[in-house]
Amino acid sequence: MNKLVMNFLVTKGFVEAAEKFRKESGTEPDIDLATTTDRMAVKKAVQSGNVEDAIEKVNDLNPGMLDAQATQNRVQNQSSTNLHYREERIFVVVIEDLLAKGIKNAKNTILSRCSAGESTSILQYDRFRTLLPAAAEVKCVSGAGYFINVKAVSGAQHIEQFYSQVVQTHASTKNLPSSCTSRLSSVLCCFSQNEVAQISTPIFFVIAAYDSWQIRNILAPGVVDLHGTWRNCKLNIKDCYIRK
């Protein structure tokens, strides 16, 4: 019970209370309490959608943690880590559970995910279709999963570089459709606009005309907007001018 209380205090960021409880109960936290404030700052940045700020804070807290090559090396060295990527297995387990609960008898089915999760789910749409009766109507809805592939305001291919790290970390090439990788690089085959041509199941894309996340993280991420020229625009579309 003491361990449960300590975990609650730490995850909520109650540093002083956690320190006092440690002294009174003798229960040691799993992390250094001195890093709690920094960890909560990372959490706040993520929840507010400020990904670049979160990444910077993580790098300050633990340099190299987000480095793709370092992560891949840790994954390959299973003798020293318990880090695994299980999204493929999770998808299978979830679908098996739904089939057992009656979806195998469905006449009309819609499969939908959103944002970054949609970029990978789109590759599963045809597979999902084959698991249902041939007579069933199956359609898919992609919510905010259509990421533009354009250069950042600095001229750098920022989003492609980011996707390249994803492909490298997850060894994604083998899971991408060969009909795409035979024509384009694995990185480009991660973008929905390049994946969709390979999918036969009907898909309806839903995306806002103004996507603030893409403005902040693709067009003008903090790493290329060092002087904050785009800061106001990223916070409020009304502050975006024609010259920008």
C-alpha cells in the first residue's frame, strides 16, 4: 500500500509530499524525486500539444533517450532491455476480441483511428476487411491522419527526417506494402497520401482545414524557427499574415 501511495504522489508531481512520505514510511520512490518537476513539465508540454518543447525537455532530462539509433540498438540487444514494440500484436488481440464478441456477424462496420495512430492503421484496413463476412459493408474513417510532406520554413525536410527516424527505430520497411516500397522510399511510404493508393477498402479522410499541430511541428517546428518568427501564428491562426 505504501508503494501505491508513493507512486500516486510521484505521478501527480507532489514532490514535497512524496519526500515527506518517504521519510515517514521508509518507502523509496522508483525515480529520483529531484527530476519530478522536470518530468511533469514534459507531461504538461505533451498534453498541451507542444511536441517540440516536450522533446527538448526530454533531451535535457535524459540526453540521447529519443535518439533513434540508440533506441534501435537497445531493442536489438534483448539481453539488456525489456523494450518491445507490440502494436502489431495489440491490433491482432483487439480484433480477435471483437470477433469473439460478435463483430464477425456484423453487416455494416466502420473502422477508425486518428492522428499518428491512423498512419499505421491504414495499412491494416484491407486485412481487417478479410476478417469479416464477404457480404459485410466495411468502410474506414481516417481522422487527422493525413500529414503533409512539405519543407519547413527553413527549407529543411523536417517531417521526412522525423519519419526516417521512425522507420529506422521500428524497422518498418518489412511491414510496408511492397507495391509502395518498390516505387518510393520506405519513408515516403509512411505518408497516408502514398499509402492510400494501395488500399482497396473505402476510406474517408477527415482533417481540419487549419491543422495547428502540423503548423507547429511540420511547417514551423521550434528547431527551425529559432527566432520565434512564427510563434504567434502557431498559437492563433488570426495572427498568421500573408507574408508568412
